[in-house]
Amino acid sequence: MSSIDQRYSCSAEAHEASDDRPLNPSAAATLGDIIQARFSRRDLLRGALAASTLGGLAAGPLALLADTVTVPESERETTKTRFDFQEITHGVDETHHVAPGYRSDILIRWGDPVLPGAPAFDPDRQSVEAQTRQFGYNNDYVGYVPLPLGSKSSEHGLLCINHEYTNAEVMFPASGAPTREHVEIEMACNGGSILEIRKDAGRWSIVADSRYARRITALDTEIALSGPAAGHDRMKTSADPSGTRVIGTLNNCAGGITPWGTYLMAEENFHGYFSGDLNRHPDATVADGVAEHPEKRNYARYGVPAGHFVWGRFHRRFDVNAEPNEANRFGWIVEVDPLDPASMPIKRTALGRFKHEGAESIVNADGRLVLYSGDDQRFEYLYRFVTDGKVDPSHRAANRNLLDAGTLSVARFEADGTLAWLPLIFGQPGLTPENGFHSQADVLIETRRAADLLGATPMDRPEDVEPNPHNGRLYVMLTNNKERAAEQVDSANPRAANLWGHLLELTPPAGDHTAQRFGWEVLVKAGNPRDPATAALWNPATGENGWFACPDNCALDHQGRLWVATDQGQAWHSASGSADGLWALETEGSGRGTGRMFFRVPVGAELCGPCFTPDGRTLFLAVQHPATDGTLDYPGFARPSTFEDPATRWPDFDPAIPPRPSVVVVTREDGGPIGG
Ligand code: FEO
Ligand code: CA
Ligand code: CA
């Protein structure tokens, strides 16, 4: 991990690479019971087994290890998928690409006006005041709430968009040490934006001066804390002696929309914003000459303080020496009511504190809401939250505090193809005072350490988790884990030095998402199936461009078909040699495990957001940090991007405008459903 680049107010590269550094001390110890041979029976593609009985396809499970199989074009046609579009090719260049027959329009870019009266983007006249009213940086999660609420309108709705972090090196001219103004512009670039959008004559636009338009930032949005950890002593600061109010939300990665139309923002890599030395605080005790602050063990488990950003230089609450509890107030799921721009967002502590990737949910048959969330770091865990109460579909207000009471559990994958959900409840064996847990608040503030004690399975960076209401199963994106050693391989994380990631499919028994035990299997092992070194696993019908590396975000369309977006980060060149993008991935029938490439991002970007309207005829995509990742490996450029000299100026391609993260709207030229 590199140190802070003094020219800028952060080291975005170090920040983005922070998932590379495992912080779980229990990773090796908890795996011994399920280590087994790589080619376990759970590695088989269930649907592809059916495919193997079809004429023209190699029969037998080992033939499904796609590194040994190349299926001729003519034979691929016998393997059916539900997708019907012409795939694009792998590659890397300065712009984006979409499948033939589709339109891709820019809906909004960093710096475009969101609130009424906001100024137009001017890279030479950026200001804090302007940025708090303009679209933030690094658009990540995109959620769509139809208007009127409760309708299935696919032509009028609210778009809820997260802003994850900032890349100062391409945002500001090189100008010496970071300034307070730069830091505060970056704080205003985190958070979220809410836009009212409408489709007229087949084209989407943002409704001007909408009463719903809203910016939520790390700088100035007051947010309530609720649930078991709210008001606890460990949540109190000098600015908030009640422990119930916090200014701002940050590093808002993926998220979710609840059935009652609220917007969930996941706080992910919160550790990077804190700096300082906890042991210099007066509360630190000194024993044998070694200082020890009461929060030291807690913070070490999350990597706080990482000091990737210098916010603490200008806002002392981000300096743990000045304000040792502030970092306990980040790492939560934030609930926002997009229909009421005056409502205060709420951090729901019952859902646990970790580096939440997202918060997708499904209403269980008994009416309770079940949310899934990955903790995105190497060797971290997969979580589930089940509400105590039931969703009331007819009285929206009755669901207002549903997320404050329920059971948070963590997954332990077994080698027999089942997984157990282990409840994180104070007083359960291990979650007791002798281990430093004195209440449920302690369990939630230190969710990771509580999960360690229960024997959860350390995973290869759990990113998006998406329940599929069409078949009751859920899909887990595991992005990569180059740190997994051979002796740490287990059936659910089946490759050492996993540069490419994999997808798991989880099956609740009889569709009961509250069940204590699920089934699971590997759906795809990503990477190039034609390179034996990857030991990739795809349906052999997957074509030259149909495979990908590093699954991150995903979405299900109106038919319940899976679409997967990738984030290879700096390692794109070694992971696939192609830019990130979006792939259709068949999960059913003879085509199960077949990928097809639909969209590609410009150099240095990752793809986030994928979000469909209810009719499946519009796809919103969030292109994050164009020009930044891995540009040393970009042929013909081969240097770091700067504001003055970026690898691309997507999407404006104006020499006076830097590259800008943007939301792209994809529609079919004939107006039909995306993907056929
Ligand atoms: Fe923000 Fe895990 O991606
Ligand atoms: Ca992500
Ligand atoms: Ca990611």
C-alpha cells in the first residue's frame, strides 16, 4: 500500500487497493475442517451436466472444466441461453462499447446540476458550494423507484445513485499540497444523488427543478443512528454526546431498494478516511511501556485508521487521536426515503458494521424481509439479516423502522454443499463478556470479530449478493483473492491465488430465505477458460468474449436473468487483458454458466450499477473512475493519469474537461427488452 500522494488530498490508488490487504487473523484457523480437493462435486455446473447429455457437447463432469474444452461455433448453437444479442469483443480503448442494435446515452456526469439552481460543471471553478448541489463522483449503486410509488412504471421514476469515493489526481489540477477546499469538495462528492427521471418518445431525461432532487454528502448531511448500537457510549463523540446523530455518509458502494421504496446505501471502505494514532489519545492505557486504547482491537480488525485521505487534517473528527469513537459511526447501512427530500437518513445499526458492499433484499413467504450483504475484503464474510416484523405492503409508514429489529447472521459454508447461518446474538457462546461483548451494541460495532468467534467462512471478497424472485435462489459475486494460499482453499473458495473470482449460487430450502441452512454450489469460476493456469469453469459454450474476470456488481432483469459487471482494478491486464464490462450470464438449463459480453467501459474505469426498469427495456449503468485504474498497462499511454494528462477524457472528449464518472442509459434501438 503506497503512502499518501502529497500533491493530492488522497491516495485513491491505495484506497482502492485496500481490499487487497487481508485483516482477518482467523482466516487460516477456521478452514481446516473443510479443506478438500479442488474438484469436489460442488464444483460441477448442475445445469451444465444436463448440457453434457446433449449431442455435440463433451460428456462427463471433468470435461466441464472448460480449460480442456473448446466447442466449435456450430456446436455452441445447440446450447441454449435466454439471451439474444450479438456480443461485443474484449478490448481496451478510450470509450465505451455496447452490443449492436442498442443505444447508450449519457444521463448525468460528475458535476452536472442536481439541485435547482446548481451551476454547470466548470473544472476550473470548482467550489464546495457548487459541488454540494452537483452530481457527485464515482457513481456506483443505481436503484430505480417507479413513480407513482407502488406502480410498475418504466417511464417515470426516481433514480437513487451512490457516490463511492474520489480520484483527486484527475479531478483537480496539480497544485501542491491538498487544501481544505479540495478536501471539502471531495467530501461533497461522496454520498448519494436522487434524480427524478422521465422517458418521453423513447428518450430518458432528468426532470428539471424536481421536488425530489437531493444530494446526500459526507460533508453536511445530518444522519440519525438507530437500532441496538444507537446511543451506546462507543458511538458518542464530543460533537454528539447522545451517540445518535452523525454528519455524513461516505464510500457509498452498492445498495438496495426496499419493497416500501426506500433507498439503502452501503458504507464500504470507511477505514480509509481516518488518520491519526489511537494510542496517543488520553484514554489509552500504558502497560510495560506500550499504549493500548480500548478501541485498538476493534479498529485493527477494520484497518482503521488507514489514512488514505487527509480529511482529518481539516475535519478533526476523522483524526482518531482527536475523536476516537467517530470511526464506530461508519460502516453501516443507511436508509433514505427518496420520496421525502426533507427526511433525515438513518444508519440502521441492527444490520451490522463492516465494509458493506450492498444491501439487496427479498420478502420471504412469511412476510419478513431478508437482506443480504457481503463484507468486501479478502477473507471476509457473507451476512444475512432477517427482520423480526413483516413487511406491510399496504401501509408504507408501518415499515418505517422495520430494519431496527431482526437477526443478523453470518455464513459458514460446509464441504457437503450446505451452509449454516450463524446468528450474531449477544450472549450466544463466544459473544459474551469474556470476549469483550457486553451488549448487542458491542456485537454489532465489532461484527467482524463476533463473526470470527462463530467460525464463519472467510471468502474471496464477497461483493454483490442478489436474490432472484423468479427462482428463489441467490447469486454471490466473489471478486478475487490473490492472497489465498493453497492450504486455505476450501470448497466454496476453490482456487489458491484467485485472481479472477467466482460466482456461487445459494438455494434456500423450499424458497425459505429465513432457513438456518441453505444449499450452495459454484456457478462459474471466472478467468480465461482457454488458459489452463486459471482452472476456470464455464459452460463450454462460452465464446471468446463471453468470459470475464472479477465479478463485482450484478442485476436481475424482468425475466430473472443474471447480468454481471466486473471490477478488475489495477490488475485488469493480468486478470483478463480487457477492460471491465457487463456480461449476460445464463443460470438455467443447458446454457447454464454461459457468458456473453454486452458492454465495455473506457480504459481505467470499472462498471457499477446495473439496474433495469421493471419492463426490462432500460438498463442504467454507472461507469466509475474512467482513466484511472491500471493505465501503466494501457498500450500507447503507459503512465499514470493526471488532470492535465488523463488516459481518456470520456465521456466529453473535450480537451478542457477531465474524465467524468457518468451514468449511461442503455435502450434497444427498436424499443424492445434489453438482451432480447
Ligand atoms: Fe465498492 Fe466492493 O466495491
Ligand atoms: Ca463494488
Ligand atoms: Ca469492487
